[in-house]
Amino acid sequence: MKKNNLTSLTQRILKPLITFCIFIFLSQLVFAQQYIDLAKFSYTTTSLNSFDTSTKKTRLNEMNGDLTLPIILNDKATFLTGITYESINASFNPNRAKETLTGLTLKLGGNITHNKKLSATYMFLPKISSDFKEIGAKDFQFGGVLLMKYEKSKNFNYKFGAYLNSELFGPFLVPLFGIYYLNPSEKLELKLLLPLSGNLNYVVNKNTSIGINFKGQIRSYNLNTPFGLEENRYIGRSTNEATTYLNYDLKNGINLKASFGRSIARSYRAYNEKVTFGLPLIYFDDNRTQLNTDFSDSWLFQIEAYYRLNLKTNS
């Protein structure tokens, strides 16, 4: 794509993005009541994965980065901005070499406290999601989230809202419901944001904690290199990961985490057709033909480093 065309495309996308993007990243601020994770980096690798119709195998490697900058405007409003990065490397068909899928998301959002009990997060997430071999209109997606928090008590709150994104397979809507609980001793912490994530953390001592974690994702990535003669091809990613972890606080906000677990019903499927509308587990008018071969679930290992800013009071 020529530079002037790319600049024009970026301008057309960023204007509505900045209006709508005040939307998903604040979920982390309202979710973590006594801290904010300002920077994260993780690397995940799997055991060998077998293809359904071939003796060939592939290993999946993934890198993720997340940077957040919170700006407190006043006692009722906080502005958040930042960026997330993901890179997934694997063979997505037994007859193809390893490929890399990349996602780059801009986070723009805000949290508003409406009263003593109710606050809301509004966030917009413009994204480039593709193999990055070319950058065009099909590589851009638009998403946003609205997440309300009702504070039942100092250590317990509910969350409810919705996430909407213009995936390559069609509009995708995820209703959200969450619970946050911190027990009186502040050793046991439960964070649920269904159906996307869940975490149960137990503090062993001032430096060490253990826990179990669940993460589910549905995403799509544009492919600029076709599987055949078809056009408009993309990878639809569906992952569910259950892990157990050990976390160590090095002090000064720096933490190291090691996780081990298993993928469940994972798929990276190539299509060149769309659905009318998508919900978790339900796709309307789904007549798509899969263009590649599935590979198996596997064990996974992850290492993570992050910087955590502890807050003196709950948000």
C-alpha cells in the first residue's frame, strides 16, 4: 500500500476509533481493586501438536506485551491509554511452513464514578490483526466494551456489560458478567469476568502467591497469503486455556510468574466466508467451509514479567 493511501486510511479509522475507544482497557482498573498492572510481557510455548489428517506436528509459540498509562483527571474520572501486542507463530496447515499472526491494539478509555456504588468503564480498541505481510483495510478491526461495576462492599463487587468487535467473520458480541471478591485476611482473591477469564489467587507470604487461571479468546487475523486460489481468507482463533501458576514479587512492583496448564478445544481455522452475527458458541448463518486442518490441544508453559502499581485505597 502506498504511503499516502495508508495515511488516509489511518485518518479515516482513527477519528471514529478515538470516539468509541474510550471502552475495554479500563476493565483491568475496575477489576483489580488494589493495584494496576502497568506493563506486562509473557512468552508461551506448547508441546508438539498433531494435525488431524497428517503425521506432521507443530509447536505453537506466543509472545504478548501490554503497556498501560492511567491519567487521573479528578476524583470521578480516570483516562487510560496504552497498547497491546501479540505474536503467534505456528504452522496452521500441515502443507505450509510456520507463519506468524500479529495483533496490535491501541487502548483508549475512561472510567467514570457515577455514585458511591456505581462506576462504569467505556473503552474503544482499534486494532491491526493480520500476518503483517501487507497492511490494508482488511487488517483493521474496531472494538469496544462497556463494563459497569456495582460495589456491594469494600471487598466485593459485581460487573456486567458487553464487548463488541468487527471480527473478520462478522460482528461479534460477548455479554459480560463478573465478580470480584477479596477475603477479610486479604489472602484469597477471586476475579471472574465470564466468559472471558477467571482467576483464583492465594497469598502464601508477602512475596509469593499461587493460583489457578482460565482464559478464553475468540479473535481473527487477516491472511495476505492465500491457502489456495480463494480470496478474503482469514484465521479464526478460538482458545481456552486452564493453568496453575506460581507468582513471586521481587519488590518495587516487579513480579515474575510461571504458569503450566492445558489448552481446551483450541482451534485456528482458515475461512474466506462470513457469518451474519456471532455470539459465544453461536454463529448465525454459519455456512463456512474450513480451508485448513485442525491440530490437537496440548500442554503449555508460560513465563511472565510485569510491573504492578499498588494503590492505597480501592477504586
